[in-house]
Amino acid sequence: MSSNYDNNFSKGTDLAVIILYMLMACIGILAIFMVEYNPNSDWATSFISGKTSYSKQFFFLIFCSFVAVFILLVDSKVFTALANILFAGGLLLMLATFVIGKEINGSKSWIPIAGGFNLQPAELCKIFTALALAKFISRPETDFTKLKSHLIAGAMIALPAILSIGQHELGLALVYSAFIFAMYREGLPPFILIVLLSFAILVIATLLIEPTLLAIILSVIAGLILLYLGKRLKRNKQLIVIIVSIWLICVGTVRFAVPYIFNNVFECYQTTRIYSMVGKEYDCGLNQKAAASFVESGKKSRKPDDYNVKQSKIAIGSGGFWGRGFLKGTQTRGKYVPEQNTDFIFTSIGEAFGFVGTFTFLGLYLFFLFRLIRIAERQRSTFSRVYAYSVVGIFFFHIAVNISMTIGLFPVVGIPLPLISYGGSSLLTFTALVFILLRLDADRQMVLR
Amino acid sequence: MSVYNQNRGGIIQIIIGTIFFLIVAQLVSLQVVSNKYKLAADNNAIFRKIIYPDRGIIYDRKKRALLENTISYDLVVIPNEAKGVDTAALCAILQIDKAEYSKRIVEAIIKNTRVKAGVFEPFLTPELYAQLNENLYRFPGFSLSERSIRSYPYNTAAHVLGYVAEVDVNFLKKHESEGYEMGDYAGMTGLEKNYETVLMGQRGVKRFLRDNKGKIQGPYEKGEFDTVAIAGKNLYTSVDVQVQQLAEKLLQNKIGSAVAINPKTGGVIAMASSPGYNPNLLTGSKRRKTIGRLLLDTARPIYNRAIKGQYPPGSTFKPLGALIALDEGLITPNFGYNCFGSYGACGDPRKCEHHNAGHAANLQLALAYSCNSYFLQVFRMAIDNPKYASAKGGYVKWKEYMNAFGFGRKLGVDLPSENKANIPDTAQYNKDFGNPRYWNSCYMLTLGIGQDRMTATPLQLANSMAFIANDGYYYTPHFVDSIESETQEEAAQLAPFRKKQKVTKIPKEYFDVIKEGMHDVTVYGTAAFIKVPGHEYCAKTGTAQNPHGKNHSLFVCFAPKDNPKIAVAVIVENAGYGSTWAGPIGGLLMEQYLNDTLTTESQLKADNLAQVDLMPQAIKNWYAQNNKSAYLTPIEYNNDELSDVWDMEMLAEGVVKTKTKDTAPTAPLPNTDKTNKDSLLPNTDKKKKLNP
């Protein structure tokens, strides 16, 4: 496509990102091919027949390329104009799944569309949320140093997240926390990040340490702080109140909130996954939901094990430094890793190409993310920048959580690896996310509202 | 407007970088540092199947298979996959209880780990196999694995062939680099052990890819890492199955041994040791029942007397004694000795069986009549040879001859655990009699008639006959003549057997005299009534005194006289005169080999001989006491460990025969001349101390 004919189309579009996008998508098809490969049948025939996942993914990619071209041809003002409507429409679609949705793998989050394909509105809603958030923050009247703005933005994110939880898509819900990057960049006080981080540490500590012991440790820390502050406390009585209430919250979390959530809110398998991450076993007898289903079905609740993670780690670990070679992974060939097409696609790369492969692969991703941040920083309009950081956040969250769960650093939550995992919805979402950003970036000299 | 927040872009980059770093760190630990995942993956997905090649076959000289391979089935189990097994049904089929089931599973885990197949029940009978095969679907994790086991169509040569058995921990330690695994079988005794590397062939390993449901998906990497099983090579031996069977038959109900050698090649034609056992009793499922009984049997059926038994040669030594004196120039064939029924030159007279004057007028006559006095005199002349300064010098020379003839050293036969028997060293006499100056030929006088401390194995005796038959050389006795498609290495292993052993320079005419004498033995001498139809032969009888009761009956011979094709040594323990028992056996063996059949008359003789029961009363008593039926069919065994076990069992049961605990140390003092002289008399108490 020459710039002479269509100056508008290629001018200002970031070629590096497009190349990376295509590269990653091709790696994805290759990875799926490794998973599905069957030496007993001719791969070319099965590719053309379109029955295998890798050929479907290939057609998805072609379709997504058309979508990408379409997005690049759209006026960038469309995105600012439609942001709120799209967001509202997305939320409606998500609500609609509760009624007309189809259940796949235990989550009722899919709407069947023509040709046997299914659409997952929660996936698309990530784009709409990103646009809407950008629209909200970039409004001239929004002052993002104010708490009120933070709360409104938080609510915009929380809404689809809660709906996702309602659809039993915990992974997708967690993704919405990725918007914190964009909000932080726009002025969210670092204090909030620190509090959230401390809270995360506290929860992990709860898993690792005996609750009573942890309570004692927390009390000792609080006591030490009081001692250290000593004289200042006399001058400022408020400090005592703050410290004591923090202490109360912490101990309360440890002793009551966390066990309550694990036992009453989470399903047995979810808690087990979280415990197994730190190498502990969870007694499902404590879980109210498991107990309830036990009463209902009259069957003994089967103890879910961490088979997935074990096999996933074996697959990646067996790759060694150089890998076992293309199509030579025994874990993959023997179908030992469940869901290897989608959530555990990283294992097929890890097994076949070893540390060299995974390192290179992660390098590509890192380069991709840093490239997106660079794009974000060169935007003149707040809208584009917020949107860009939202994309960075979503990509990063997906990559980090997905890979971490395959290597046992994070509990298993079902979220795909961007551009690699099999799945049309996911590929379409990430394509749209990236190309809308590229479209906005092409017009970076404009100030969009 | 958010310019003041610009540094936050950097912070986000740092956060992203940190998380990526953590991920990479975990990948390093998974993929680079730890190798347990590789193993875990292989255990998951690669199913290793060992393909056992057929062991080589051992043939006799006419290409008849002494042993063959037959198929047997084992029930094997992969403990990890044995879940949801219908244990009650399995236990019912195998007739075991649940406790035994658990025990065997644990054993399989200990031996072959949880993920590899281990033997649950070896050697299934055909009925069991059929039953299990039908019901196998009810026992996940269990499978039937084929194994080839030995069978012996001629029921013969157990001691020679040896047996294969499952390797134990000690074996694995000794053969660490040779790729044996728990559950493998290897040759433990006999030719099976000696030629293990040739017979075993090369095991093959096939690798299969297996999916998460345990289904085999196909060969791993298209079989790139598979190794092909290469069948073991066949051995072609010099054994003649018919002679071997006859030897075992004739030795039935007796304790003793017979060895026949082809003097032209050194190939062993037959080697029997009695009591023996049927080799088919030690294969497959029968082994478990039999082995214990064989080990505990007081008659030691597992012990190969032909290469381990040590017997005083008695008169069968005389031709060799004469050869030494002839070669040293001490006597001529015409040398005579005036014997009147005893030899008194060393004090107390030594008895001779003959009184008539002139029965030792020359060497030929002396051999024919087996005159003790004559050969005692000849021995003394050799020891007190004026060529050497002292008796010691003469003795050293004499011993040198004996070693050259193959006595007092291992011959190097291709069976494990050969015994070298005993030709005493001067050191032994020095120790017994003090300073070498103090002793002379009179002190070990009876060595001259194959007694004193001289012992030999039946193999050594047979070999000495081959030596005489060949006029002064022999080939190292051996069973294996050739190996199928021999490699250089294997040729090197057989090379010692193809080399002529000519260790003396005794001229042919001396051998001719000896042969004439030995021929006369069979014409008018001590073996005159033993004939080999159609052949002239040479022989020497022996009647050896020993510490265990009645005299041993010995017979050595070779035939035909002018073109010897077979040399034989036969010993029947505690049976009496050599000509009475050992002689006929030797004669029949030669007849069978040379004529390839027995005359009707000989057949009858053989049948009668086989019926004769010469078992010592002590052993019969033992059988009676232990409620055992009669001894097993003749054949033998040889394994140091096994005989040790046997010894210990014997001690424990208090049925030990007089053993040779005090061989040399309590031997006579220099002045106990009498003890020494007594050695010819049937005073067995004294001799206990002398003969091991």
C-alpha cells in the first residue's frame, strides 16, 4: 500500500507495533499448532479443512486484520464521540448474557452468534471501559486530583468487574484492576498504590503464617511504631487513633475477613488454587459452598488437586535451556496439560523452545509494552494517553497473570495470553485495543476531547 | 496538563520490568536450574519397553541342541497404574490373600519403582496364563509379559550348562556398567555364566509416547532412540549328548564323576558328576521348588565334582611317574624291580598286590600289573636324583613335571570355579618336616603311587590321558569349539583352547613304552576283562585310599591305541577296586563314542551298572532322616556361594561328614615317620589329616 495513494492511512501509524502484533499472532498460531499437531494425520489437510484450532485461529487473524484496517480508516474522533455509548452498550450486553447467555466451561458469559461462534461481551467491555475512562478523565471539567473523580473512575471500572464476577469469570474481573496504571499516571496518589500493595502483602502473609502468630507480629509492629513516635504522640493525639485503627483493620483482616472470604465467598477450587500457590493444602471441609453442594448432591466433595499447575510446570521445566525442539515436547504431545490451547499456551512454547525461547518471547512482550508506553507518553491529548495506559495495563495484567500462573507464581485464573491464546473474542479484543491506540497515535498532534 | 506526572511513566516501566524480572527468575529456576521436571516429563510420557533377545543356544558336536528357549509369561504390574484393581478376583486366580497382594506390590515398588513394570507373578502356568489373559481388563496396571526361558530336551549336562537366574543386588554391583537391571536374568553357573556376554545378546529398548490417559500414541521420536534387540549367539560345543547321557546314567546311584576328552582338540566330550539333577528342574516356576532342596541335599547334587572334586589319583598316576623317570634318564624301559609283594626300602614295608616273581621285570610289565614297589622305587629315584644337590632339588623338578602335566594348577577349562587340586609344594614339606635337609624321598614315598597329599580333579586325570595319547602335548580342555559368527574378541576368548600345549620335551619313544604298558593293562593286566568292541585301547586302573571310607575306584584310559580319539577318567567314590566299577564305565563310554552305539551285550551291562547302588550308607541315612526320596537324576552344579550355603546348612544339621578342616597344620612331625608310611595302609584315621 503506497503512501501516495492513501496518505491518510499509513501516515503516523507506528510500524513497530504492527510488526510486533503480527509476529505475536503468528507465534500464537504456531504454538496452537504445536498443541494440536497429530503425527498421524497430514497437517496441511487438517489446516485447510478448518477443523483444527490453529486453522480457526488463522481465520480469526485474517478477520482481525480486516477489523484492524477498518479501525485505521475510521476517524479518530469517532472514538471520543462513541466512548460513552459503547460503554453503556457493553454493559447492557453483559447484562443480557444473564438472560440469553450460553454456558461454556462453567461460566455463563457467552452470547452465541452465527456460524457456531460465540461472543464474550466481557472481553469487548474492556475496550469500551478503556475508552469511557479516557473520555471521563479527559473531560475538561474533571480534576483528577480530587477524590470524587477517583471514586467515579473507580465505579466505572468496578461495574463491569462485578458483572464479570456474576458470570463466574473471576479472571476477567481481575483484569479491570489493570486500569489502575492509567489512573496512577493521571494523578492517583501513590498512597493508594502503597495501601493496596500492603494489603496484598497482608493477605499473602495470612496464607503463610498462623493467624494468631501473625496477629501477635502485627501488634508488636504497632507497639514499636508507638514507641518510636513517643513524644510526637503527646502533641498529636490523632496519630494514636490512626495507628490503632490501622492495627485493628489489619488484625481484623487476618483473623476474620480473609478466612471469611476464603471459606464463604470463594468456591472451594478457588481457595485451593490460592493455597496451592504458596504450597499449602486447603481443607475443603471448611468451605461453606462446598459443604452446601455436599448437602445438595449427597456426594462427598472431591478434593481438587493442583494437577494443572503441576503438569504446566513439568512441561515448562522439561524444556530445559534449549528446549525439546519444535513438535518434540512430550508433555504437549501427550496432552498432559489441560487447556493448553488457551490459558496454558505458554507451556507449549516453554517446552519446545526452553529458556532461550521463553526469554526471547518475554523480551518481545516487554519491548511491545515499552513501545506502547512510549506511544502513550508522546500523546498530546489526555484521552489518547489514558487510553494508551489502559491498553498497557490490560496487556501487562494479562501477560503477567497468565505466565505467572503457568509457572506457579499466581493462582490459576482463566485469562488468556494476549495474541497467543486460542480464541476469537480474545484476539479480536486485543486487536481492537492495539489498533484503536494506533489510530489515535496517528493523530497524536490533535487534541481529542 | 499532566506534565507534572511524567515521571510516573518511568515508574510504571519499572513496575513492569520488576514483574518481568520475577517471571524470568522463576523460569531460570524451572528450566535452567532444576532438572527434575525433565525427569517428571519423561516419566509421564515416555514408556520404555525392554525387548529381551533370545539367549544363544548351546549345541553338541552333532548340532543337537543341549538347551533351547521356550516362552513363558510373567504377570507384571506398574504399581502407579494399579488403581481400581479387582483384587479379590486377582487373588482368587493366583490363590493368594490380600496381604500377599499388598506385599508383592510393595516388592515391585522397591525393585522397579512405581512407574516401571515389575514382576508380580513369574512363570505362569498355561492355565493361569489363560485365566489371567481373559480377565486382564479387570486389573488395570497389570499386563502379561513374555519371557524366554531355558528348556533342556535331553535332560542332561546340568552341571556343564549351568543355569540362568534373576540377578540380585550383588550381581548388579559387580556388573554395574553392563546395563543389567533388576528383574533381568543372567547366567549364574556353568557355560551360561562363562559365556554370558555371548549368549545374552543385546537387549533392545523401545520407547513409546504415552498420553495423559496412559494410551500408547506411537513410537517416541519415530524410534530414533530405540535400540534393536540382537539375539544371543549360539555356542557349538564338543559335547556328545549320547556319551554325556550314558555317563550320567552309569553314575546313577553312585557318587563320582566321569570326564571324556577328545585328545585331538581338547574338546570335552562328556562331563558328568553324580549325584546330579535334571536341568529342567531349575527353569521357570519349577526352580523355586527345587533349588532349596538341591542346596540342602547332603550328597551335594549341585557340586561339579568333575572340576571341583579332589581325589587321590592312586595308581592312575603311575604312567606319569614312569614318564618323569624316563625323561630324567633315571630308568630305561628295561628297568626292573624285584618285587615280592612289598616295598621295604623306607622302613615299614609297603604292600604290593602281586607276589609272583618278575611281575615288575620291566616298565611295561610293571604298568600292566600296577606294581607298587616298582613305582615307589622309581619315585624315590626321581626325588633323590643325583643330578640335584638334595631331595628338595629333585622334588622341585618332579613337581615341575607334574605341573606341566596339568596337575596342581587350573587347566583353564571354560567353566567357572575350577579347582586346581593339589601337588604339594616343598614349602609344605619344609613346614611339616623342618629344614629341607632333614627330609628325603622316604618322607613322601606314597606320592609315587598317587597318594600322600597328591590330589587331582577328574578333569585333570582325563587331560593327563590326552597328554599321553598325544605323545606329549594337549589342548586346554574346553567345551566350546566355536561361536556363531565369531568376532575377534570372541576368537580371542577361544584362542587359548586352540593352542597346542607342549610343555615337556619327552621323546616319543618313552610315550610308546608307556602306551604299550597301558595297552597290556587291557590285555592281561588289571583291566583285562574290560573290552571295547572293535578297538584296542590303553588304560590304567586305580584304587585310591581316602579318608572317607572305602577306596575310591578310578579308571583312566584312551582309545583307540594307535590313533586316540577319546581320553577318559572315571571316579566312583568309596566303591572299591578301580577295575570293578570305574573300569566298566570308562569302557562303555569309549565304546559309545567310538562306535556311536553299544552292542546288545554292552547295553545290558550298562543297564545293570546303572542299577548298582554304591551310595555311602551315611548319605542314605541322611535321606532316611530327612524324609527325602532318593537323590535326583545325575548332573551337577558349581557355585562357590552355593556350596558355602550348603556347608553351613550341613553344619547346622550336624550331618557333616569328616571334613578337611585340619589339612596341613596338624600333619606329621619330622620324626613321625610311621604316620607317613602308614599312608598306604587302610588306616583311614591317619589319612584324614593328609588328604583334603
